[in-house]
Amino acid sequence: MNTLAVIIASVIGLSACGSGSGASSTRTPTVGTYNRVTTDQPDPTQYEHTVHIVYAVPSGNEDMGRDKNYQLHHSIVAADQWFNDISSGKKLRLDLQDNGDVDITYWAMAETNEYFKSFRWHSRDAIADKLKETDWYNPNKLYVVYFEGAHFQTCGDGLTEGGHVVDFYLHNSDSGYGDCAKQSFATNYDEHGFNEYFIIHKIVHMLGVEESSDSVKDLMAIPWDAAWEPEFVDFNNDDYFMHTEANKVDILHSAFLLPSDGTKLPPNWRNND
């Protein structure tokens, strides 16, 4: 069996697992040490558009090894499984390594956390600008940057239209909003909590979707606190998923989701290459 077939079989097997509330058994997570890489690895799926994970450590901040100990791998796979469960079978088109692991690039940044915080609400732009200067940046990919540092105000940020980078700040903000550092990561693939909900919420923002007020249980409701526990992707299916309105974004057809129901890129995607 070739590498691609192995990965497809692995993804199908993952899709068969239920959520924490409905699964008859817990899927055993990968154990051991992740092979740290400092550049984007060749993706055996060969999709043009994928979601690529980055573990970024600003200069002077401690490297917590969240890539090497599989913490980020477990969390993003658990988040993707949960998204699959509540979205009628959709999944992220994740960038993978040959062995089926999520491809996570370790980025030792030359700039300090204080440098990025000085940009205030434009910290996301400063991080994106620096990422675009790396020799592994690919304008066809959507980047999720787990940032081993703090924002001045929030736990995550990214442009709703056209941005290629979403940031997840792993330290508490100066304002104390969100208790970013206190949220735990999933330790098995059937577990999910705030960190898993939040990263899917932010990725869907990047696909061109605004906040939703239809239900506090909607994926795109504003995540005010750790008690937030979404259950629906587009409550009533009238805003951003499986709707019938031609003038609205429908992530059903996104190029960054599987199974492939379309090749739509986020609004103004090319404006931010």
C-alpha cells in the first residue's frame, strides 16, 4: 500500500470514531517523540490548498516542546474529529507528513513577544509579515500559528477576509481576557474542549465567516468564556454552511475542507498573498 493510501485509510478510521459523548471506546493517541522539523515537509496528499500548523516561539520565551510531545498534534486531530462530528462529515484539509502525522513546523522567531505586542490589534499582521519572509511560506496554504506568547488583549486573532494566518496565543493576555494559558489541550482524539472549539472557530473565520448570533451553541457564536461549548455548524443552516443564498460564503464548498465539495477560496484571498 502506498503512503497516500495509508494516510487515507488513517483518515477514514479517524472519521469512524465518535465524539467523547458518543464513542464506545477512546481512540489511543500517538505516543513518543515527534520528529521536530523547521520547514514545511512535502505533503503526500499533494493537495494545493491545505491547513498548515506552526509552533512559533518568540525570542526569549521558553520552548515548551508542544510539537515534540505531540500536544499540538493530539489537539488539532481531536478538534478536526469534533468538527467532523458536528458538520455532517466535513474535516480540515490538513497538511500531513509521510507517516500520517500532522505536519507541524517549528519556528524559532528572531523577534520577542514584546515586539509583536507593540502592534496591538495588528500583532496578527506583524506575525503574518514575518511568516511570509520565511523560506517555507506557501501562499496557497492557510497557516495556524500556535504562538508561545501573549497578545495584549485576546487568545486568538485572524482576518475574516483574505488573511492567510490565524494566531492562537498560548499565554495570558495583558488584560487577562480568556485565561488563554489555563485552557487545557485534548489528550486523546475523542476529547475536546475550549482549545479545540476555539481553533476551529478561528479557522472558519479565516474561511470568510463572521460571528453568528443565531444560537449560543453555534460554532461561530462569540466565545466569551471557557463554558462555551458549541454544538452546531450554522444553526438553521442559513448563514455560512449548507444554505441556499448565493451571496453568502458557504464553507461546504471551501477548498480547505474535505470531502471536497468545491474549490472556493476565502473572500479576497489573493489580496493577501
